[in-house]
Amino acid sequence: MRIAEISPTPEQRRSSTVTVDTDSDQSAVLSKIETAIKSLERHPPAHPLPDSYASEIQLPLAQLTQLVPLPNSAKLFVWKLSYRLWNVCVDLSNASSQKISEELAKLRQLAAEMLLATADVAGIPSPAFKAALFFYKTGLVWFDLRKFDFANNCFEKATDLVSNIEINSVSDYDERKLLLDLNLARSRASWEVSDRNLAIALLNRSKNVLFGVSRNYNALAHQYLSFGKTLLSTSEVSTVNEALKLMNDALELCEKGLRVVKRTEDTLSLKELRLKTLRFISAAHLQNDEFESVLKCVKVLREVGSAGDNHPSLSVLAMKAWLGLGRFSDAEKELKGMVLNKGIPECVWVSAVESYFLAAGAAGAETVKAVFLGLLGRCHVSAGAAIRVINRVVGNGLSNGEGMKVRAKVVGELVSDERMIALFDREGAAKERTTMHALLWNCATEHFRSKDYVLSAEMFEKSMLYVPHGIENRNLRAKGYRVLCLCYLGLLQLDRAQEYIDEAGKLEPNITSSFLKFKILLQKKDHSSAIAQMQAMPSCLDFTTEFISLSAHEAVACHSIPVAVASLSQLLNFYSSGKAMPINEAVVFRTMITILSQEPGNDTDVLKHMKRAHVRQSEVGADIFFGKCEVGRREKNWLAANAWNFGVRTGQEKNYELSSEFFKLASELYKIVGDGDTEGNEEMVCKSIILAVSAIIAEEKHQKGTLQEPEIRQAIELLGRAGKILTSSSSSIKKNEDQIAAIEPHFFFVYTWSASDLYSRLSDAGSQQLQLVKNFASSKCCNPKHLVQIGLEASQGPRSNPEVAALALNSSLAALLASPSPDYQTVALVLRNLITVGSIQKGEPDDESIMERYKQAYRIMVGLKEGSYPSEEAKWLAMTAWNRAALPAKVGQVEMAKKWMSMGLELGVKVPGMEMYRSCMEEYLGGYEKKLKGQEHDQSRAPALS
């Protein structure tokens, strides 16, 4: 605001010529100041103000203060220059749209300093007040610039200028106003620099300069209230009490002002401020949890005057106070009463609804619904307000139990109300409609994650109400149908889920919809339709092979083995077509075999897929099929080991045909475990071949069939591969034995036994069979009992080979007798079979060799403890030896007959329990010898023993 320039009296004007009344120094200083001001007056307002103006005035002003005393004419000229400087600052500020610059503030302060330097001028009324006014207004400029130290400096200088004036002597309205404004300005500046005590002290000091003026009471009370509101906003308990004290001071000032001021128009603002102060006092009590005090304040506000205060905040304050006291019914009345008050802004009742629901929780959900629907019917409610209410009811977390259901029920009823839907269908509400859809969608998602599919489905269905039916929203609607399908899948309502996914497929036919249809068919156990749906998936534009893998996982989870196998088979077709796949083909085969092995009766399918895997790896290469390095090695080992395990299991189940196929496959797979080199895996290759051939032979016996010659030769060829591994270093006996020892003795026996059995079927393989047994008998792995078994097999049946039997039995007998603790049961068995074989080896009995076997048996029994040698076998030897004398005696071979009878008698002596037989034998032998001495040859047979 411009200040009118000083108009001196004619006498003052005549004596104001500086060139006459001042000396040259004063003239020069004042001339510099005037020149700077003139230059400033010519400065274009649009251009920034340089720093030089302040310095051009400040230096001469400092010189001027040294030139004392100044004549009054010079002082008057200084005042005139000060007013010119102030007004040019005002003009520059008004011409600029920007905030007052610091440079202008400095120039204003220089104008005030010029007045301060000549404050004792004569001829100007109230010069101190005028100088103080300049400092006060400059201080306000510094305050606006947030330069509180400069502002305080100005306010203090202004205070000093008027401090010596008697307050009661001030009669001018503007001067009285200045005294109060200075105190209030200093108080505000002190408050800003956190000197709270000084700020409040200055307010208290201001009570002495009110002069009974309505405006002064209003200004001071307003400042008290402003400080109280500031403290109240900090929400600290200590500051709330201090804020209450300041607000009570403001209320007291209002009351005092109303008593002092008489004019009606002057009391209106004070009454309004009193009501406002009471509302803030009520809010302070609420913040301090003093709910009874809040209600008292509200009661006073509502009863004051003729109509009372109907401010919108009163219902909110009362409602919160009732909530704080736990009186929800009274709070509900206040909340419902807001519906009838059309003057309540939307933000206020929305805040009230939020506060009520926050305190009452799920129990207040129905009230919130009633209030909100009442507001919808009474006045215009914005979509944003509706979103806030729904968001509060939904909450930022899920409740538990019944509370969650109540919330969901209320939200469902609110968002499905026709008025609510119409609110969001208005033009320009697209953003709010999207927000509401997202809010309901997120709520439904949280319920889905907590597996509450009923509430989740309900919320997803409500969210669909906020998706327009335009073509641009087809994908969003399809997405909604898909999640509803998932909800009803979780509830096992498969027909309803089918309906939703069919609708989604119509709107957006994609791989997700196709997969969900597959999932529903799987749940319905319609395996054939599920397989057909899975096979149709590649026709979708957004198809990826991961959905086939996912289909297999789903089928496994539903225990639908046929569907899982079909899915994996479909996946394998992509490998065959050369499509780049994320995992190695071996992993798919491994998964398929694992799935098939979970149920019995799938061994044939397992074998088929294992053979297919073997063919595929030979076609594409082991590194591509299995993978490289350690991963590939593990996959190879897994496939080979499982082929072996299936061979063992099917063999144990007496499914020898499948067992032989698994072992054949295992022998091929173990070859590739070492990258095609059998070194390191030759042991497993050899074992697999041996068990494969033994399974072939076992199948023949199990089925009581007969192997044809081509099958026999094929089996022999297989064993030949195992034999090459066993005898690959035959040129070195030691190395050969070490290699054979590396194979478990049992497997070497099975190899020998199987080969011997097969050779025995061929008419031209006798020598090979004999050599095979010789090799086994001479190996470190040879077990006498195994030799016994081979010997017994070779000595019996239509394919017997006495020579092989004799070799095996003799070798086993030697090994048994060489043992520190011979098994005499087995020794007896071998001796009996050797005697039997010896009887038929050359087509006629060889008495000498057979006699030698009996003598060997006798020598074995000599020195044994009673019972060591099986008594039944010893008895058999004694009786068969005696009975063998019958034939020589009959044909006249007296000496041979005598030998056999003597052998029988000697053996009988060693057998416990043959005393009767021995006495009879001794008597007959004695009589037989007497006859021989008396030349009385008796052609009769020796009595047979039985």
C-alpha cells in the first residue's frame, strides 16, 4: 500500500531548501540518496531488481547518521525521501506477479531506517507511530519471506519506538490498532522460531491494548485459537492440554468481548469465533479421550442462541464421543441423524461412517449400510465417497469367522444396490468404476487365498457388476468368469464351473480357458474327454508346452494315470517334431515311468516306454536326450537302474518273460552309462545278461514248455556277450581270475549253470559244456555247493551228461573235503551221485572205479565222530556195497563178490544201528569163505539186505 507523501506547511516549505539550510556534506549525502531513489523510480518493473540499489542507499544513510545534529529541514527532506522510497517499492511489488523479493524487503527496511534516524523531526504528527508503522509493515514482509530474525528485528524496533508512549493517551484508532498488531506480529514470529513462552507472554501482554474494540478482541482470540489448533495437530498428550489452555483463553476473550462490545454488528464475529472455539475445545477433549467433556461442549453448542449451532462437525464429535464411551446405540442415532442434515458435506459424513465402522467393527456393518443407502436416496453421493465407504467396510485385512461373513454380506448388498450401480454408470465415472472393480477383486482374491471359496465367488460376482459390457472389456469379463470357475472348482460344483468357463471361452478363447475345461473334465473323471481336451490345447494361439506339463501334474494329483500318461506322451511328440523344449526328453520319460510304476499291472507299458526312450537316445544322441555332465549321468543311471529293478521285481513275481526283457534292456542301458564304453559298467552289463538268460530258462520251466533251437542259440549268444566280459583277458590267467572275482560268485554260478543248461540241449555242444564247467571249477569264485548243483543237473533227465556231472561232482567233493569243517551231508550226497554216475558213465558198471568210490567213502568215515557222517547215507553205502556182491557171485566172480561183501561189512561197522545186519553179514561172509576153502563153490546169490 502506497503512503501519501508528506505535505509540509508553507513555513516548512520555505525553509526546506537543502542548498540554503545545509552544509555541503549533508547536501552530498542526501543527493546520493535522492539520486539512488530516482534511479529506482525509473527501473522497469518487469526486470529483476539488482543488489546495487540497497547498497547505494545504505552507505549514504550510514554517513547521514554521523552528521549530527541535522537541521529540521534536512530531517523533513529525509522523511520525504523515505516515503518516496517506500512508495516505489510498493509500485514495483504491485507491478510484479511474483512474490516480494528480498531486495525489495531490504529497500523497505532502509525506508524505515531513514525514519528511525530522523524520528525526532518537528512538524510531523506522531512521527514515532509512523516510523513504527514502517518497521511493522517491513517486518510482515520479512515474515512472509520466512526470515524470522529480520522480522523480529523490525518488530522490536517498532516496539521500541512506541514503548515510551502512554497507552491511555493513545486515542487514534490506527495507532491503537498498531499497538495490538505489533504484539501479535511479534508473538507469531516468536512462535515460528519455537520460542513458545515468549509468544504466549506477548499474547497475554496484548490484553492491555484491546481498548474495548471488537476487532481487537476478535484478533487476539483468533491468535490464541490459532496457536491452540497448531498444538492440537501434534496429537501429543502434553501439547493437547496446553492447546486446551490456549483455546480456553480464546473463549474467555470472546465472552469478555461480548460483554464489553454493545453494537450488534460488532458482536456477530465474536459469537461466530466463540462457537468455532468451542468446537475446537470439544475436538481437544476428544483427542484427550475426555468423552464426557466432549458431549457437554456439544450440548452447549446445540443449545446456544435461538437455533443453536448446526455445524456438521457436531454430529461427528458426538458420535465419536458416544463410541468412546461404548454407547453404540447413541452413536448410531447420531450417525443416522446426519442423513437428515443436508448441510453436512460429503467428506464429513464419509469420515463419520469410517470412524463408526472402525469402532463398531463388523457389528456396525448393517448400520453403515443403512446410513449409506439413506444418503444415496437423500442427496448426491460421489463415486469416490462410495469407494471410501466400501473400502472401510472391506477393511485392510480379513476378519475371522462371523465378522468376515457379515462384512462380505454388507459389501455385497451395498455394491449390488441399483442406486450404487447407477452411481458408477454415470458419465465420467470410468476411473471410479475401475477402482471399485479393483477393490472388490482384491477382496475376493484375499478370500480365495484363505480358501473361503463361497465368499470369494460372491465377491468376484459383485465385481463383475462394475465391468461394462462393451467390446473393449471382453477380456476383463472373461478373466472374471475364469476366476469364478476356479472358485466353483474349489467348491466341487463342477457344473457351475463348467458354465462359467464356457462363457469365458466365448469371450476370450485362450489356453487358460482350455486348460480349465480340461481340469473340470478331470475332476468329473471323464478321462476320454479330458484326454481329447488336452490334445486340442496346441490349437490355441497362446499355447505353450508348459500347459501340457501342467495337465500331467493335474492328472497325477487326481490319480488319473491314463490322462497323465497321455499328457506326457503328447509332450514327447513335441520332442520328436524337433521343437525346442525347456527340459531334457529323459525327464519326461522318467516322469512317465514313475507315474506308471505307481500302480500294479503297468509293467508292460513301463517296458514299452523304456524301450522307446532307448531308441530315442540312440536317434538324437545321449547328450541331447539325457543332458550333459552330471545331470546326464544321473539320468542314465536312473533309467538303467530302474530297468534292472523292474527285472528283479517281475522275476520275483514269477513274470519271467517280462523280467528277461527288462534285464536285456538294462544290459543295453548300462552300456551307455559310461558314454558307450562298458568299462566301469561291464559288471552290471554282465549281470543283466546273466539274469536275462536265467529268466528265459525260468519262464520255460514255469510254463512247462520247451525252448526251440533258435531261442536256445539266441540265449547262448546273449551269454556269449557275458562270457566275453568274464574272459576278456583270457591270455592272462591272473587277470582273468581277478576279473571273474569282480563279479559276485552267485552271478558267475548262474552264468555257468545257465550256459550248461543251454549247451546240454544241443547235440554238438558237449565239449563246450565240459569246458565251461572246468573253467568254473578252477575259478576263485567257485563254490562247492554250486558245483554240486551243476553236477546234479548234468546227471539227471534226458539231457544228462555223465562226463560233466562227474567233473562237477568230483571237483565239488575235493573242495568239500579240503574245507576245515566239511559238510558231510553234502559229501554223502556227492558220493552217492558219483556212484550213480559211475554206474552209467560207460554204459556198463565199472566195478573197480565204483569200488574206489566206496573205499573213498570208507576212508572219509574213518575217524569221524559218531553222527558226523549222515547215518542214512552210510547205511545206504553199506547195503548197496553188500548188494553189489550178488551179481558177481551169481556169475562166478568169487573174488569180486567177496570184495563187495567185505566192503559192505566194513561200511556197516561204521554205521550205528546196523548190529543185526552186521551179525548176519559176518555169518554169511564166514560161511562163504569156508566154502571157498573147501572147494565147495556155491553159485547162489548173497542174501540181499534191505
